[in-house]
Amino acid sequence: MVSVTLPTREGQTEAFKLSEPRAFEPTPLASMPRIAYAASHIVADPSQDVDPWLDTAIDWDATLNYRRYLWSLGLGVAEAMDTAQRGMGMDWENSIELIRRSIDASQDYSRENGVQALLASGVGTDHLEPSADVGLDDVIAAYEYQCDAVEEAGGRIVLMASRALTKAARGPEDYARVYERILSQVKEPVIIHWLGEMFDPALQGYWGDDDHLEAMKTCLEIINAHTHKVDGVKVSLLDKDKEIIMRRQLASGVRMYTGDDFNFPELIAGDEEGHSDALLGIFDAIAPAASAALGAMGRQDMAEYHEILQPTLALSRHIFKAPTRFYKTGIVFLAYLNGMQDHFLVVGGQEGTRSTLHLAELFRLADRAGLLRDPEEAARRMSLVMNVHGVVH
């Protein structure tokens, strides 16, 4: 059996023995019982001479190859969102370049494979620096600018939350004014993204209230008044009860896309009153399991669905533990362990945002979920990282 030396919380080390990887059966997009987007990460380029905290260097080939991998599993790609470090290492100029390249890659993939490559791209206001001088008209103009750029590239829009709007708005009516203006102009229905402050502290009080249930009323009023321009809403509050409350109040035909990386199996499975589709950062990390589980659901084998996803839930809760905004480190780390990229470097230098013990527990949980597809190679790569962190035999 393959083993690797890992640190323990008692200040010791252990020889952790890896399990056999699980063979996950991929599910084609046409057989998916839910719409399932993986919010995908980007791959840093270590060959460029940049200062990671200040500059962004992207390995475009590796980044796009990862998207092709997700499409091959029947999953959609949610592009240039917070999992891709949008506003946390990725500025607008790099984001629109990523979006354009991904749109081209999706079209090529569709032609080459005769299947649709599902893609939606994030639009925000992140080229506009929030300040006391920024008003609602500035926020509207910023949203319009990015919407135009994505639509001109042939992309579908995920309307992301705006830090500038959070600072400029004085109450719920200001959010209504901005969103109504943008929704009146978009060419195709969008997905609205409500990103909670646990993911981005600058979004505290979004929709005009610190109380999520009060804020929800404003969001619902906007969505339900513009159903012809809203495909759905992605809620990232890590609170299943709030998501279900909101889901049950959405107008007919408007989808709930869960962004709850703590409770996604239950929310996607749904109840007698409805279910959530998925737009999840964790689907980047557990893509093979997510694809296979949704295939089981499509066969109405809910026992297998839950059996596949149950061990991934502990992994997800670990990756997304507070401070949640550092979850990208875990996403990239798992891609590195599985040979999807050649290094464990994160845009913005964020490979250092999680502790050695955190990475060791992530490794254990990924093994238990059957997600280390080549145990010997994963152990070799883990040993390299542990050695750099001072963990030796």
C-alpha cells in the first residue's frame, strides 16, 4: 500500500496509507437530471517573472485544459467568478481575456465532440474602484461595460455582486434601481449571483440589509418582477434553510442554483416542493464524483447518489471552512495532487493561505472520498509539499 508522512494535530507525524481510488462513471450532459456548473479555478504560470501579490500570470493552456476536462464529465463551466479569484488576484482585464478564451474553447469543444459545452461567465464592476466618489450611475455604467464585453464575445452572463454597489447604495431601492436598469438591457436571461460576506467581506449588507432574510425580500422582488430576464439565482450563503426559504418563493420558471458548498447534496436532491440546480466551486474539486452522482440520480438511484457524495461533503466543508475566502487554495491543491497541473502555486500567492495541517487533512479527506485518482503520484506530490513545509520522515 502507498503511504505518505503527514503531520497530526498532536505535533507528531503518521504514515498515512492511501486507499484505492474509486472509478467514477462520467455522465454525459444530455443525461444530467440537473443543470450543474462547476465554478472553475485558474492555473498560475510559474515561468513568468512577476510578483504574485501584485501581478497575475496565467498558464492559459493548463487553465483551458481543465475546462475541457470538466466538459468531458458533462458539467458546465462557470467562468471568471470567485473560484477563478475574481477580484482576489484576477482583475477585469485578465478576466475578460479568460472569458474570451473559454468561449472559443467551448465552441471548439462542441464542434469536435458533437455535444454542447455549457458555459456562463461572470460580469461585475471590478474595474471600478469602490470609493466615496462612486455613485449609482457609475455602478450602472460599469455593469453595462462588462455586460457588453461578454455579450459581444458571445457569452452568457452571470451577474455578480458588486463591491462598488455595496459602498454606493443607501438602501434596498438603490439595488432595485441598478439591477432593473441592467436587466432591462441584457440580451438573454442571466443568472444573478448573491455572494455572501463569508466569501467576500466587502459584500456585507448586500441588497441593503445585514439580515439575510430581509435582504432576500429585495432580491426576490427584483427577480420575480423580471422573470423574462432571469434564468435563475445562485445563492452562496452556506445556509441551507435560507436557500430553501428563497427557493420556495421564486417565480415559476426561475431556477435556484445552489452555491452552498456545505449542504449541496441535500439541496440538489430537493424535496417535495422543489430542488436546486448547481453552480458550485466544490464541483471543480470533486468533478468526477459530482458527474457520477448526478448520473445515479438520473437513473433514480438516490441511494448511490448519496453514497457517492456523502464523503465529498466532509472534504467540501473542510476546503470551505472559515475564512471561507481562502477556499481557492484547497481547490488548486487537489488539482495539483491529481496531476491536473504541474505545481501548487496559486494566483496572488495564495498557496500560503492555509496551514500545513489543513493541507494534510484535505489529503486524508480526498483519499476517503476516492478522489485521488493515482495514489502513488498523489503521495509523491504530497511528500514534496510536506517536505517544503518541514514535514519529513
